Amino acid sequence: RAQDASPLQTRARVAWACEASPWATSPYDGQVIHGRPSAAHATPIDGGRYTRPVIQRVRPLLLPLVIALLAAAAYRARIADEMMDFQVYRTAAARALAAEELYRPADGHYQFKYLPAFAVGMAPFAILGVETAQALWFALSVALLLVTVRWSLHGLPARRRSAPVLAGLTVLLMGKFYAHELTLGQANILLATLLVAALLAVQNDRARVAGLLVGLGAFVKPYALILLPWLALDRGLVAALPALAVLLIGLLAPAAIYGWTANLDLLAGWYRTATGSTASNLLGIDNVSLAAMWAKWIGPGSTASALAAATAIAALGLVVVVWRRRRGIDRPEYLEWALLMLLIPLISPQGWDYVLLLGTPAVVCVLDRWADVTPGWRWLTGAALAFMGLTLFDLMGRALYSRFMALSGVSVAALAVAGLLAHLRWRKLA
């Protein structure tokens, strides 16, 4: 019957259908409308059917294109001569392919500190030429960053703000972490993508997929395992067992290159490297971990370590309180997952400031619920987000920025954001 109808009759039927749903989508302009389709943007074609103009069809591609062009310009102007951490990954991958020792104290500050499986996984970049591998890793990181922000918006339940506004504010507030990450050629964007994908899998009742993704994330950065207890409690063994299986396979896989005994030696070397380099990094200006925070305040030592442990336990206790307040919340997983991701760089002793990009879902949630809290909480939210994300070296100058970081201002701001998430849950807003 629709094929026999005139264009005017087709419009009338669509208008009637749209009136039945206040959030219907018009086939003429593809936009969410209230009450009836917007014919102003309709373009007739043969057969009486209508389609969106070309400009509307390509509009979603404009922002990614602009970002790609800006990223390419930044890469050519500066980043191509940086990305030192990526070179560490590539060197380790080349050594893994040759079954050579990965953890060498002679490498100094640029010593490889990741699990052997990560070096094996980076092998394709060792096969490629240096410039090609570096450019490919940068492009992949930029693409994954866009995916992470987009998925963080997509997973947020009952979103109040429009996606472009929320995405723009998030990038503004988290931009310094994204830029630092891309300049170093780090792997935290890859980790963020895996963990946000795991969150979406949880929301879509794909617990096994979520477990697999968290297991994979642990080989990018082991502190992804902070999410494993939540998975086990919330989704049971159906999620925990795949994660454990991936961990077991990943720990054993390098034995195919090194042999069983040498692989065990590698794992022991990884543990010595990861734990042995912690103390020397605590007073680093960009270290935002709780251990670094207390070490900067009262000096390194047993007292600072005890206070850092107590603060970490209190932060995890906050997660438990948030989890117990989930009754009556639509898709409560988002806020809880976002809170745990935000806490990762704080709890990890080597939590550098750029690792706070894992807090992207947390920032998205806090920004979206801005209008739902009281003015006092809005001021606190704005201050916390500004101190965490807008304190830039270029704006503050060397002296002021160094003093601010020595006082662990970013760490305190991140803890305040964690408290804001707990407040949203306490008021049943997320």
C-alpha cells in the first residue's frame, strides 16, 4: 500500500505515526523530533520517496575528519619526534621475537615493565619499520580515543545532555591527559577502550565477553584486575572464569618462544622490575598515586606507605558503599565501573597523571548530572574538574605548576571526583 501512496499521503501517515511516539525519528531527516516529521529538510527523489540532503548525510563524518587532520598536523609538528614509551614497547617486542631477555636494568628509566605477553602482542610493530610502526600506533591510539569517548557517552544511562556538548566538555577537561598519552605513545588508551567495551558488554548481559576483555586489559596494564572482583560479585563465575582463563593463557603463551623455564624466569623478572622501580618514582612530579601523594606530603617511609594503604582501602570501601546503594537505579553498572576506572591510577603506586584518562566515563557521568545537584555541589564539581584537568604547565608556569603537583593537587581533585560519583549514587541520580 505504501508503494501506491502519493508523497502527500506518505507524509500524512508518517506524521500520524510520529504523533504516537514523542521521540520518533523521521525517515525524511533522520532526526529525533517531537510530534511529527520535519519536512523542511526532505529531498524528493524518484518514486515519491525522500532522503536526507548530502550535507546531512556527511555531517557525522566532519568531526572525525577534523580530528584526524588536527592529529596528523600535531604528529608531524611534534609527536613524531617523541613517543619514547612506544619505542620501549617496540624494543621489547623485538627482543621477544628473538627470545632475548626483556627486563634489563641497563635500560634505566626506559626499562620494560609490562608482562611478557604484552611484548609478544606488540610483535607486529617490531616487524614494521620504525617510522611506519610509530605512525600506525599513533593513528590507532587516536582512533581508539574517539571510540572510548563515544562509547562512554553511549553507555551512560538516562543521558541529560546532548552527545556533542558532553563530548566537547569531556575532551576539554581531559585533553591534557589525552595529549600527554599520545605524545608518549603510551598504551592507556588501549586499556581504556578495552575496559569501556567490557562495561558495554556488562550492560548488554554479555558477561563472558566482559570477562575476556578485562583479562586482555590486564596484559596491557595489570591494574585492570581491580575490576575482576566487581565482575565476580555482580555477574558471577560466568564472567570471572573467562577473565581467569585469559590470564592463564597469557601468562603461559610466551613459553612457546622462550620455553617453560625461561618464561618463569621472565615472570620473576617482571615482578622484580615492577616492584623495584616503585620507590624511586614516588616523588616524580607527574605521579598522582595515593602512595606518591602521602610521600610528597610527609616524605617517603613506612608511615606514608601505611597512610596510602589506608586511603586506598577507604577508596575501595567507597565503592562498596556505592554498590550497596544500587537498588532502584537504572543500569547501576555504569557509575560503579566508572568509579573503579577512576581509582586505578590512584591505587597503582606508579599512577602517572596521564593514566587519569581512564576516568573518562567518570567525567562524562559527573558532567551530565551537573544540573541535578545543588549549587554547592556544582561549585565543588567545577572546582574538582578544573583542578584535575585544566591545571596546565603552559598556563601556570614552571614554579606554580611544580608547587601544585608537589602538593598532589591533581590527586586530591581526582578523589573529589570520586566523592562526587558517590554523591550522585547517594541521591539516586546515577
